[in-house]
Amino acid sequence: MTAFRTLDDLDVAGKRVLVRVDFNVPMENGVVTDATRIERALPTLQDLLKRGTKVILLSHYGRPKGKADPALSLRPLLQPLENLLKGRKVAFAEDCIGAPAEEAVAQLNDGEVLLLENLRFHEGEEANEDAFADSLAKLGDLYVNDAFSTAHRAHASVEALARRLPAAAGRLMQEELEHLEKALENPERPVAAIVGGAKVSTKLELLGNLVEKVQLLVIGGGMANTFLHAFGVPVGASLCEKDMAETVEDIVRRAKQADCDILLPTDAVVAEKLAPNTPHDVVAVRDVPDDRMILDVGPMTSEQIRKRLGDCRTLVWNGPLGAFETQPFDAGTNVVAEAVADLTAEGRLLSVAGGGDTVSALARAGVLDRLSYVSAAGGAFLEWMEGKTLPGVQALRDSAG
Ligand code: 3PG
Ligand code: MG
């Protein structure tokens, strides 16, 4: 992996530093409901402020499609941001480029923070437009990208801007890249992957990349039904993509060639419908009744997964094993999460997980801080698992020469 610069390589004192963060946080009626993404930017912000930097924060919010939309303003983030910065005042500019931004930057002193309005209020952001990137670049002396979760977007603040100013990865970006490298690019073997979630069709490229890189591929969630069906196992009324049979066969063939073992559920928790605490049974996957649907892996399967992970050194996890949001169909995910946390604590497994649903499932299982690393990213984590080069990461590497 080509190296990238970090905050340690920049002389930031007294400089105007443009920091690309991902403040695309959940909000309801103008109130931030989960500040995790702001919290995860703090190490970078604190590091820069301690060193007497003028910090200028750039972020997108939602998908305004190139037009200003008051409902997607970043202004509601000011208060939570100030609270997390222990009462430090944060200035705000009504626009991320032009006079409002330039005036706000001119008023900024060393050790102060300015938040610019939503980048996506300008079409040039998503279009990765040179003129827009130039307008952003004018505002700063240095560029820091701390938004791994947006690194899969070739947008101006992520890509073009990194090519216009001396650039470095922020602490969160650095942490993400270092852990991801240990997990898939340069891992200790054997490597396992757990892939769950509803559909094979959304994770085709991911599965194709993983069979080449891991020695054990555990498939759970709705997509396991598609695999079972492709193997001629009837899955009753379960969620299943019947038209994906050929694709599954192709993945299985590639796995065999690459010596990757695919582990599918052998038993399942079935019910007539998906509802909290609805009557349910555990059956062997060969015995799923016509009118029942598979909603979780069974206890035999989670035990098999636990055992097989015990022989692995590295794990990458994306996707829950069952319908984890509805009890008791979170049981399989919880049991395996607990086993992963234990193996990690014993120093036997390096465990890395990511993806929106996965993080919620692991939080519910109570293991978030017991894995080696949980990524803050959703889509970017998936594209990384697909083996893709993320434009934001590539730009940082290129700028390091
Ligand atoms: C995310 O929330 O996944 C990132 O902020 C990227 O947002 P986007 O999917 O709208 O580009
Ligand atoms: Mg998204």
C-alpha cells in the first residue's frame, strides 16, 4: 500500500487548515440524534487546535442535489460540536465558498474553528468540478481529509481539493486505513469474512473479491437463503433471490478455485411472519416448511461459526446473520458477536467490522468496543470490501508522492 501523509507530517501552526469531515449525522427535526460521527472527528480537531491551527470544517449533509435547502443546513451541528469541543465557540459561514466563506475565514484566529455550510449546496461538489475546488482551495493553506466514510465519492472536497493543497489524512482516516490494511490487504492468515444482509444482488462484487482474499466465507442473513436455494434446498416462504442461482454457482466455483471455504447455515430459526416474539421454531435447513420463513441462523450454525472462527487469525464482518432488529431473531448475530469479542480479547483474532446495519447489530449485541476495530463508514466500507480503490484515499496517496 502506498503511503499517505498524516497530521504528523504537516507543519500546521498558524495555518488555515481545510478539514474534510463527514458530519452526515442522523437528525430529526433539526436535532442531532446520534453524534458519533462528530465525536470521531475530535482527535483530529483537538490535535490541530492544540497546535494553533485555524480549523475550517468542510462537510456535506444529505443529498440536496446542488441547491441550497434550509432543511439540509449544517447549522444545527454547531451546538453539539461546541459541546463536544468543551464549550469552544464555533463560527459558521452561510456558504462554503465565495464572500461569506472568505470573510469568515479572514476573521478566524489561530486555535479557532469555523464550520462552512453544506458543500452539496453547490453542483460543483458532486461534479468534482475544478472551479469549485479552486474556490475551496482559496480558503486554506493545507488540506486534511478525515472523512473515510465519504472517500468512495469522487467529489470536489474529497478528490480535486486534495490535489490542490498539501494534503494529509486526519486521525480517523489514518486509523481506518491502518486497520483495514491489517484486515484484508496485509492480514495474518487464515482470514475469515462474515457476510450477511438481505440480498446477494447488492453484494456481488464484495463476495467476488472476498473469495479471492479469505480462506473462510461465512454467509448469513437473507442472502444465505439465496445460496441454499441455488444448492437445491427449499427455503419455504423466506426472502430469496431465485434468479441469482447462476451467480451463486459462479461465486462458489471461484471460491473453490481460490481455496476459500464457504460456510452456510445448517439450521435456522423459522416463523410465519417477521414480528416481535412471534411463535418460532428451530429446524434443519432441509426441513423449512413451505409456509415459514428463515429469520435467523440456528444455534447449531452459530456454534459452527464460533468453532471455525477459533481457527482464524483475522475477521472482516459486514452484515447481520438474521433479522436482528426484531427479537428473538437477533440471537444468532448476538452469539457470534460475543464469540468474536471473546476471541479478540484473548488475542486470537483481529476483528474488523463495518457498514451501517452491522454497526447497529454489533451495538445491540453490546460488543462495539470489544472488537479490534469498527469502521465509521457505510458505503465506503463496502466499496473497500469490494476491493475498489477509493478516490479520496487515492488522492491522498498521490499527494504523498
Ligand atoms: C454516508 O453517510 O454514507 C456518507 O456520508 C456518504 O453519503 P452519501 O451516500 O450521500 O454520499
Ligand atoms: Mg450513504
